[in-house]
Amino acid sequence: MKHDLIIREPDLYFDSIHQELNNFLRDTLLINSFANPLNLKKKSTWRPAVEIKQNDANYKIKVQLPGVLKDNIDIELDNDFMTITAEIEEEKEEKQQGEKNERFHTSEFRYGKYQRTISFDTPVKTDEASARYQNGVLSITVPKQNPSNKAPQKLTITD
């Protein structure tokens, strides 16, 4: 019997459990936040889901980045690795007159920086790689090549 191995990243798994526990305690005990009782807003690193596939010719990478503007995504590609950096900035809404005492009751949105480096087991053709960002999903195709020494290259994202 053949079994496929599903690899889970521990940090992402525990972040999810932590968030679920916070939601449960908040809803059950009617408190704003168990882990942050003062309800302080903080920027943190977040880890979106990543999917990496490969065949004989290409690597295909997908990254879920909902809410990220295309201009806030940076991809640097080298023969051996790729680094993806993204940031979701907290929205600053101007308060209308009469809402001076407005404060957050609940916010489950994530803000902050994301950085992920993906290493390749074979060298890639950096000049033939492409990236597309549509509906909150970043899709990157990186063709494989024979080993060579090329300088790192920035990748442009298209709609």
C-alpha cells in the first residue's frame, strides 16, 4: 500500500492552534483576547500557505497572499534559491466625526512582514522565470537548467 507524505510546517500548525484557542477563550469567556488582554495591536511575522511542485522541466510555486498588494511583494531569484518577501500593512482609517472613542472590539486580521526562502535541488533559469499574482495567489514558474554561475535576478510580477 502506497502512502503519500504530507509535510506540515510546525510554526504554521501551532499558529493555527494558538489562534483557535484564542477564539474559543474569547467567545466562551467573553474576553477580548486571552493572549493579549490589553488588546494591543502588534505587527508580527505571518506564514501563508505554500505549495511547491516540480517536474523534469520546471518548479511551480504557489503562495497564498490574500490582502497583499502586488507592489508589496518582492521575489529574488538565484540559481539555488528564491526568496519571497511580502507585507500587509495595517489599514489606517480616518475616524468620522462622532467616532472619537472608537476602538477595536475584535480583529483577526494579520499584519506584518512575510519572508520565505525556497531552495532548489537543481539550478534554475532565472532569466526565463515568470510570476503572476491573481486573486490573492502568487504563482511562480521557474524552469530548471544545467549548473552555471549567474548573478541573482529580481522577478517582475504581472497581473
